[in-house]
Amino acid sequence: MLGYTIRRVLTTIPLLLVATFLIFVLVSVSNDPRSRLAACGTCDESAFRRLEELYELDKPIPVRYFGWLSDVVAGDWGVALSINSIPVKDVVLERAKNTAIMAIPAFILIAGLAVVLGVYSAVRQYSTSDYVITGFSFLGISMPTFFFALLLQAVFVVWWQEWFGLKPFYVSGLHTESFGDLVSSLTLPVVTLTLVVVAGESRFMRASMLEVINSDYIRTAKAKGLSERTVIFRHALRNSLIPLVTIWALDFAFLMGGSVITETVFAWPGLGVLLVNSIFAQDLDLVMGVTMFIAVIVIVFNLIADILYGVLDPRIRYD
Amino acid sequence: MTELKGRADTPVEFEEAPIDETEGLVIVSRSFGRQTWDRFRRHKLAILAGVVLLILTISFWVAPALSPYDFDEITPEFNQGPSLEHPFGTDDIGRDLLVRTFKAGQFSLLIALLVAVLTTVLGAVIGAVSGYFGGATDSFLSQVINLFLVVPSFIVLLVVAVKWGSNPTGIAVLLALLLWTSIARVVRGVVLQYKEQEFVLAARAAGAGSLRILWRHIIPNTFGPIIVNATSW
């Protein structure tokens, strides 16, 4: 497993090179930072030339890429021109922290609920509770995130205030003045993310659990007189967790990369909104910084999932 | 039970009417398609869902044909709320939103179907090959999956939208290319688990080749997650 991990970490280096090159080319061909000056009445030729110089627009794209790459390797991620020229590294780390504040509690809730709901509806397949859980899952899968987020805001803040005269949660923004404020501003976005993501995950858990509980060794375990609880939690659960672990890694990376819609509706200063804004603002260094950060998270969590496979099922060996 | 009477190795010892010991134990063999159909028929929710899907599909094509408005017809009533003439209201340049919704349904349905099929096939094949063959193949394919995961779809979509505009097949193919990765990861994980089990060893001992083992023995075991994934688009 150690050899495998080392191999995976080493092959990540060419991957990051290819990925950043692709992103660099895509961003460079899709926009020209000089177009920002078109709307600027007071800018003259010198501003135009400053941008050219800054982004080395007189050089071909691959040359510019290697310029960016050598700066990054030296620890210089550039400055975010669209946000008052703050260093990219500072912006990305600050926003990543905000996203993590929302993503980590959401992920813990999602992971726990997915297992509970998935196992419960698999064990009681075709019962009323299975139908209810299945129905809500499909509701969660089909309902657009923005609609659900707006609904929560309407019910728990606007209508709540009309009915009871108090406002239990913050509608928007990240408030860190006290722990109570933090929880209050977190609640609605976390609930939104949880319901949207858990719907799909619980379906995976249910399908995988059904596959396992219909297999021979589970029948054997039941036949030798083990209690239902022991059979499900000691024998079946562990073997059925592999698809869910895969999805967990993908979803956690997705949550940590910033969920654009949820962040937008709740005015959360996170990574997803930052990425979209930086693309629209044609802020190349910032786009590269954010995507690099997200890329590392995706790669690390997929690797963790691969290592966890071996822990869950020791028959899985990579060497 | 005529086929039992005809069995050459069963001596009939009793003169009186033989008790049929196999009564209730004979399983009429049914094809896989037949079994699926029978299970589907007994499943009330599945039937209901099928009927709803059928009605929706038909209405996507019938409603625009019956509507007094064309989907791109501009009427003088713009920005209207729901009314009898326009049950879904009208948009900012006065087009009827009901006929536009159903017209859009046609494209959504076609794109969703195409994306589901393409992502499933692409993801399942790459995931299965990666998990089954392991080693350098797996390292390479895993990193290819990572590559597709780390390039933000938003940037790709911006570039492609500018270069090719919007045509439904193009959108479906592009979405499939951006979305096949999660099912590939899931299938790979499940294949990693199944390829170490006894029935695969047995198949190999019986002389089955890698492709046959993958196709006949391992892929059918990954159908659960594959179907969950394919039906979530």
C-alpha cells in the first residue's frame, strides 16, 4: 500500500502539469484581459501596455504558462487584480477557510445520514418507510438547489418572522462574532447542501447494501443464528461501503471546491463564487490559483478513498 | 409434468397414480428480460413512474402541436402572470411560457437520455478496465479520471459555447465527457472488490479470459451503483 501511495503521489505531478496547462490555455483563449479597458473612459495607452506587460501578452501561450509555472514553483502565486491586487495565496486560503466552515459540518451530516437512510431502506426494502425515503431522495435529486435554498429562506426567515415575530437564522453571509452567530448563519446553507447531496448518496448506499444482503455469506451469517443487528453492522455494512466511500471522496472534494449556487443564494464568501467571479473578471492568476487548490483537494481525497478500500476490504491490494 | 415421466433414469415403481413429489418445486425457467418485466409489473410504484414518464414524453410533443402559439411567437402580452390564455404566463418579449416549457422538455429529455447512456457506457468501461487490470493501467486511468475532475467544467463550457454554440447533441456529448468520471470511480472501486472474490478465481480456473470474466462475471455485479447513477441525471 505504501508503494502504491508513493506511485500515485509521483504520477500526480505530471497530472497537475497537464491540468494546469489545459486550464491556462482554455482561460487564455477564452478571454483577453485588455478587453476590461474597453469600458474604462479614463484609461489611456499606458494602462493597456501595463496589462500587456503584466500578462506577457506579446508572448505565445506556452511561454506565458512556463512563466506562471516557474513563479508558482518559487512560491509566488501572483496577485488578484480583480480584488485590489491582494496576493492570490491569501485570497484562496481565506476563501477556502470559509468554504470549509460550511463544507465540513455538511459533509459529516451527509455521510451519517446517507448510511442510516441507505441501510434502513435496504433492510426494509419495499416497506412503507423505504417508499417514503425513496420518495424524498427523488425529490432531493430532482429539486434544483437554488429553489430549495430560496424555499428555506422564505419559510424559516421571512414567513417565520411573520408568524412568530422572530428571526431564527441568518439569511445571508458568514457571521463569526459569536459561536451562536456562526451556527445561525451556517444552518440554512448546511441544510441545503445536506438535503441535496444526501439524496443521491443514500440511493448508492441502498443499492450497494441490497446487493450485499442478498449474498450467500449473509445468509450463512443469519443461518448460524446471529442477530439481525450483528449481521447488518458487522458483516454487511463493511462490505457495502466501497461505493459510498468513492462517492464521499468525490462529494467532499465538490463541497470543498465551493458549491456555487448555495454560496450565491446565501451570500457566502466561499471558493465557488470566487472561482466564477475570477473567470468573469478575467483574472488569470486568481483562476489558476483557485483551480490548483481545488485540484489538489480532489486528488488527495480520491487517493484517501483508494487507501480506505484496502482498509474496508483487505482483499483489495494494489501491488 | 410430461417431461418428468419421460426421464429415462426414473423407474416408475408404482402402478397407482404417482404422487408428484416435485409439485410446487418446479421452476419454469424465464429469460432475464422476462424476469425483469415480471418484477416491474408487480412493482406498483415503478408502474406509476413509468406511466408518468410516458404521459410527460407524449405531452412534450403533443402540447406544442396543440398550443395556439408557436414556441417563438411573440405576442403583445409580455411579462404576464399565469392567465387562461397563458397558463404559465409570458416572458419579457411576450412569448407563451407553456409552449416554451414543453418544447424545452423535448430537448431536456433527449439530452438527459443521451447523457445517461454515454456517461454510463464510458464510465463503466473505463472504471472496469482500470480496476480489473490494475498496476500501470490503473495508475494511468485513475489520473485521467482525476484530470477530468480537476478541470472546471465551467471554463470548458464557456470556451465550447463560444466556439460551437448550442446544439442538443453537442451539449449531450460535452456533458457526458464532463460527467463520466464519478461512475467510473464507483465502478472501479466495486471491481477492485469483486475481482478478488472466489467466483472470479473459479471462472479463471475454468479457463475464462479476462474480457469474459469482466463482462460476464464482474460487470453484472456493478449494476446496482451503475443504475443508481444512470437514473440520477
